[in-house]
Amino acid sequence: MEKIKVLIDGVEIAAEAGTELLSLVDRYSISYMDNPIAAAYVNGYIVSLRERVEGNAEIKTIRVISQEGKRVYRKSLCFLLCYASALIAPERTLIIGHSLGDGFFFRYRDGMKPDTDKLRKAMQDAVRDNLPIDIVTLSAEEAIAYSENRRLDETKKLLMTENGSDYRFAKMGTCYELYHEPMLPSAGYIGLWELMDYQGGLLLRYPQSRSPFQIMPFSDNPLLFSVFRENKRISEILEIRSLGDLNMKIADGTITETIRLSESLQRQRIASIASAIKEKGSVKAVFIAGPSSSGKTTSSMKLTDELKILGYEPIRLSLDDYYLSEPDIPVDENGEKDFDVLHSLDIPLFRSQLSDLTVGKEIHPASHSFKEKKTVLSENTIRMGDKSILIIEGIHGLNPALIADFPEDLVFRVYISALTQVNLDTRLRISTTDNRILRRMVRDNRTRGITASETLKRWPQVERGEKNNIFPFQNNADVMINSALEYELPVLSVYAIPLLKSVKKEDGEPYAVARRLIDFLSLIYPMPSEQVPPDSTLREFIGGSIYGAI
């Protein structure tokens, strides 16, 4: 056998070409609690430990408790549940829904209640027996036949829109799943999870990053679930339940109708928020918050228009203008300025101006210059009249500590996110986070000249800020809106793929993420942006918005 040189975490060893990674890495334990090796970077790519090393390679191991390791763990956990379902109820089709807090929602296509106890037992048995998770190749004919036999309609549609002669699948027992991202090498690693009944389906919960060695007490999020339920209804109206449906509409030209309906439904949702604000009657300040690249700016502009139609005179403010001057910004545990925490804002100034405005006083609004790194008061003045209403946008808009003691009857809170409602196939979801990364990467490159590599490098810090300062307060919202559009990924892919291809191996971890996103986007039929309306939320990211440079 041909000998190759392999560098594993800086240690060089000799190996035979074709050796499985699993036999090369240190496996002193596969227990989740020991933080085992979950996968590996091989020459910059993230791969399963079931992959074989065919030539000289530089390998960096990935632990379960890490940014990429948790993604591998969660994908493997979902496959474990699909295996259990195929074992105990092969006649039923389990469909992955969406993420919900620290879990994934699943339901059966027939709408009947799952046998949660039997599913849990089958999963526990697989973990106990350490069943292998293999990677196998099926011909296109075999893959389509398997999808038909198991009634995996969405998987079959995706395969029908690809032109591969064969496809890779993950395999556990007799259960197969399209293989798009690395999984753990066997079920024995999947030692920490919880399966519970939820809303007629199942919630499969996993450990959170902030508490990796335990499952946190369950905290329901009925507002978010109601949005996903509405998304399901909209997907049925648009006849787009999975990527295969979307690709087919692009191929046959019916995507034009999808664009019209998708945009109309989003305008309808925003109009309903304006109506709810008017119905409350006493509202003087509307707070709009949401995570990065959720479309807050365009949504606030559209809401402003709808409120004008109802007779209001909206005044827009941004919490970003109330940042403290930079020397006063708090620092994080690394000693860096932390602009994401509430106390990076001049809270006394904001509270004072909000109070003055709502009693009819004139103010000089704050204006923050990131170039000069300080906040000043504008020379201009604003005053609220009888028909005025404030539209205040910012990540801390739902945090009750921002406006402590301010009368609740004067406030209306809106939470905006980009909750991807299109699945990849029957058992694989499209990550909402990936959608937001693509939005931000395209916008930042267009408006600020920031490279894709830099966006990907900064993203973990963005996520940490969101988890601490936005997501814990989302249930404080009066209403939640989804800004994701069913057709946006085909448009974004045209802009994103060249940017992702600019990320180089020497950029480190961003390269592996870029390669993963390129592989994902390669499954999507591209679509030019000409048909995207000028008032679309998508224009906030690709340019050409009727609302100007936003």
C-alpha cells in the first residue's frame, strides 16, 4: 500500500493511503461528556471521521463542544431520530420542521401523534449499541427508488432537480439520508439529548453552547411557534415546501407568481401589524428588534408607510445613535469593546428623550458617528404632535431594562427575524443562520467593502451577542414577523458564490464554512434579480431598494 504523510494537530505520522480518519485520531473516549473528536478539517475541508485519507494531508481535529462540532452533533442527532422512526414506524414519514430554541420540531406527514416513548427507546438502544453511521453511495436510480419506497417526497423532488449519476447517503441500520454535511461516526457519541411531545409533534432538544454538559430546563416559545405555523400555511399557498419545489418553479418559469405572492403576503403581514398598533390605541412608541440581517430596516420602512396610510405621522429613531462615546463602551472578557450589550447605550439620555417626546416636548435627537467614535446631539429638533408615533429600531428594543418605568400602554414591540421556511428535503432543514450569513455577506461586501472571509470570521461573535442580548427577549414582543422570502436563496446565490470562492485556505476556519456554503448553494437553481421588486426586503441586501441606501 502507498504510504502517505499525515499531520494531525501538528504531529506528523505515516499512514497508508485510503486509511479511514477514525483510525488515525485519538479516540480515548466517545462519551459526549468527555468532549470527543467529532470530525476533522482535512486540507481545510470539514469531513466526517468515516472519510478516507487518500494522500498527504494536514488534519485538524474538531471536538463536539466547538462551533463546528455542535453542528455535526445536531445533524447526527436528527439522523438518530429519523433512524428510530424508520425502525418503529416504517409506514409513516417523519418530516423535519424548524429549529425552536434549543431543539428541532418534527412531525409526521399523516398528522397523527408520535409514539414518543418507543422512539426514545429506539434512540437509546442505538446509542447503547454504538451503531455505526456509514457513508455509502447510491446510484441515481437507487436513490430515487429508496425515496419513493419510504415516501420521502421532498427528497425525491430534490434528486429529480439534480443531474448526478450517484449520490452519497448517510446510513444507520436500514435508514438512509442524503449526505450533505459531516456526521458523527457512530451513535455512541450522541449521549446528551431530550425527546418530548410538542404541539402534536416532537421536539428534539440538544445542549446549548452556554451550557454544553446539560439539557437546560424547557422554555416554551409559543410566539415563535405561531410564526412557523403561519409559515407552513404560506408554504402550502405558494406550493413550495422544499428546495425541490423551488427548483422546479424556477425551471418551469412559474417562479414569477411565487415572487408576487411572497411579496404580497409579506406586505399583508406588515399591514396587519399597523392595524394592531392602531387597535391598541394608546401607542406612542413602536420598538423594532431582531438579529443581524433580519431585514429590520426595510421592515421598519414598510411599517412606517402602513402607519401613514392609517393616519399616523411616524418619526423614526435608531438606538444605534445612542451609543456611548467609544471610550465609555464596556469591554468583553477579551478586553475588546462590546457594542452588543445594553450598557453600551447612553440609557439615561435615551430614556429622557423618549419621556420628553411622549409629553410633547422638543428634543435634539442623538447622532452617533462611528468614524469619530462619539455621540453628539443633532442641531435639528423634533417634537411629537397629536398624530405622531415613534418607530424605534435597534437590537435592544425588546429588553424591558431599556425603558424601565415607562408606561407599557404607550409601547408596542415588534420582533423581526429571517426564519427560512423551505426545507432542503424531507429530513434536512435549511439553516436560518446560513440564510442570514449570506444576506449579511452580500450586503457588507456591497456597502462596506468587507470581504466574505471577514464576515465569516466575525459571525461567531455576532451569534454570541444575539444569544445574550436579543433571543432571550423575543417573547416580550407583541407580534413577531418573518422577513424571509421563499425565493430569496436562488437570488442571493448569484451574489454569494463568487464571494465565497474568494475565501482562501489560508484564511483558516472561514474557508471550511465557505466550502460548506458553496456545496449547499450548488443545489439551488440560480435566479437573476431583475424580478425582485424595488421595495422587497431582499433589496436591502442585494441593492436597488426603493428606500435608498439602507
